[in-house]
Amino acid sequence: MPFAYRNLPESVPREAGVFRPGLLHLLIAAGVCLTIILVGTLVVNLQAREIEARRQVDLLTAGSSLRARLSRELNSVLYLTSGMSSYLAVRHSSLEREEVEAILAGLHRDARHVRNFAVAVGFRVSYIYPVKDNEKAVGLHYPDVPTQWPDVKRAAESGIPLLIGPVPLVQGGSGLIYRVPIYIEDQYWGLLSSVIDSESLLNTAIAESTSDGAAIAIRGKNGAGMAGEVFWGDPALFSAPGVQLVDVEVPGGKWVIALRQTGTPPQLALWLMHGLVWLLAITLGWSTLVVLAQRAQLGQLALFDPLTGLPNRLLVRDRIDRAMAGLRRDPHRTCLLLFIDLDGFKQVNDRLGHKAGDTALQHTAQRITGAVRESDTVGRWGGDEFIVFMEHVDRASVGEMVAKVRQVVELPTHYAQQQFSVGASIGLAFAPDDGSTLEELLRAADARMYENKALRREDSPRDAI
């Protein structure tokens, strides 16, 4: 059965039993019980952080809800103009005032938050509905209105619908203006404008939002995002601590919503938790024991390569350093380090994909482990490099052992109904002959591995697949 990460505990039985919860952890748990006030304070502080995190999540949720509601309210207005703009583009040469005004009146009846609709032929307002309370806008020539002309010109030149404002209106008050340029045969013909009551729209969206207990501000006048002016709420909110920013896409740009929770976390609940600390001494002691056990187990897993289950570089180094310390006390022993580099591994990755490469590494790990003694250390050094470290080595059997390792590594591997194999270039180093530290042994083994790789390439160049 191919090696897999889910089988890691079974694949490393010699290391799986290193951690045994015992007296030390029980003593630590008892110490926690004796110092319950300190531990309790820590727990309360953690709870306070959790409450703050939840508040931030609530803010993000409220912001997402408000964004959805703003988009909904805007879309309820903006979609109305799509049909009208098509009508104007088709009937531009034969417009009848009564018909245009009737259509605008129908749109106005169905619209929410719209003060009026206006159609400009060229840059002069020729049709408007309703006329009442908008008399000053009748016949308006946009180039004569400095507060609106730059944006009208931008929409006309770009051909892109824009949501402008809030801006002062000629007929009084202020509002958002959704401007849709109308082009006839790629030539600008006129402009359809929907004047939106921004107070009504924003009040409706915010009133229906789930942002209770949150201060709200919105910036991005004329769709300028963070570079735009704040047109709703307190501008200082954008620089306040704990603020959550949410972008809202609008035609031609975006708005930015700032939300911040008002009030303070529930202090009464935190003080009650302080009072319960003494009652929770036994529970916290047991919890500490469980946490220590979990952390020790995680630390154990951190010493192994998650793909192959072999000891990783950290654990290999620790074992070799310990062996080298023992070797200095008994220099008559012989230790051997094998440095194994897989030949053709890159071709496997390139041609069959990284999953095939992972399979090759897993099979190589299994095969090398099965080819050496149980007391030997087999580790993944990195990439497609493996290390085997052996103590109490019989020099006469080294050649046979190296050949055996190479033979098992080069066995075919089956993956996705295909068969491939990789080679093994092996360099070896003896301790204490080639050094008394891991670095010295690695230098010697690495140099010999490259010599072996070059020799194998000359003798029998191979294709990995």
C-alpha cells in the first residue's frame, strides 16, 4: 500500500512512543491549579481577545450586509434606465415629447429614491420628469454648470455610465446622479440622467442593515474610493482604531464604508469569569494537561517530514549530533553517512506532475527504510535528497549495503497507469575518518555524491520515465 500522510503514526513506530504524558505534565497541571489566579487572568484576557475578534467578525458581517443593501437599492434605480437608453438610441430621430414624457413618468412611478429623470440632447436638458420642483433644470445647459460639467464631459467622452455625487443640484438640494451617455453610430448623441435622493437611498440601506451598535461613514464621492470625500457620517471614523473598511462597487468607481463598534465589551461577563477562576481550578488543571499533551504531540509531528513520514532535517541533525558526541567518547566506533540524491526526479515532476513526484518520494522513503537496519536513521534532507546515518558499521559490508539501497530506489514506480523510475546518486562519509561533525560529514558525502552522479551519467545516461 503506497505511503500516505494519514498513515504517519504507523510509518514511524520508533518515534511514535517518545511522548508519554506522565509525572512532569501532572506536576505542571498541579502548578497551574496552585497559580490559578495567574492562569485565570490569562484565560480572561484570551476571552477578551476572542470577544474583540467576534466584534470584528460582526463588523465585517454588518459591512457585507450593508454593501449588499446599498447595491440592491442602487440597482433598483439603475436598471430602470437600461430600457430607456435603448429606446432613445433607436428613436433618436423621431422622438415625440408626449411619448418620452409618458415613458419617463412610468419609470418614475416604479422607481425608488429617484427625484427626477432627465434626457439631454447634446448637452442641453430637453426632457425632464417630473417638471414640478425641477423647473430650474428645464433647458439646463451642462457647460454652464461648473459643479456638474466636468463629470458630464467625462461620461460623454468615455461612453461609460457614471454615478456622480452627491453634488449640489440646480433645482435645489443635493443628490446622486447616474449618467448614461447615449451613442448613435459611435457618436455622442445625448445623456440620460437619473437624479437620486441620496439621503433617502442611504437611510433606507443603513436602516435595514444589521449594523446595530456600529458607527458608519461612507466616502468615495464621484466613485473615487478612498481618494474621494466623505459624504456620510464622521470622516474621523476612517482613521479610528478597530475600524472595518468595506468596498462597494458603483458605476465608474467605488465607495468605501467604514464601520466601528460603539460601546465597550461586556465587562460584567469578564468580571464574572474572574470570580469563577477559583471554582475552575480543577478544570483548568485538566485542560492544561490536555493542552500540554497536544502540544507535545504536535511538536513530535513537527520533527517529521509530512510527505514521507521520515525524520526531517531538524531531527536528523539532532540524532547525528548525539552520535557524534558519543563517538568522541569512543573513537573506535565507526559511523557512516549516506547522502542520496534522486536522478531524473525533475523529469518526473515536469512530465507527470508534482503528484507523481510526491509518489516517487514516498516510495523512495519506504524502500530505503526497508533496506537498512531498524536502528539506522533515514531522513529526508530536502527536495529529492535523503540521508541515511548508521552507527557501529562494518566497513566490509558498506559496498553491499549501498548497492542494496540503490537497487531498491531504482525499482519501478507505478502511478496513474504509468510506470517510471528514478536513479540514486550516493555519496558516503565515514566518521571519524571524514569528520567529527555533521557539517564535515555532509561536505564529504556531498562531494562524493556529485562524483558518483557524474560517473553514472558518463557510464549509463538514463531517462527518468
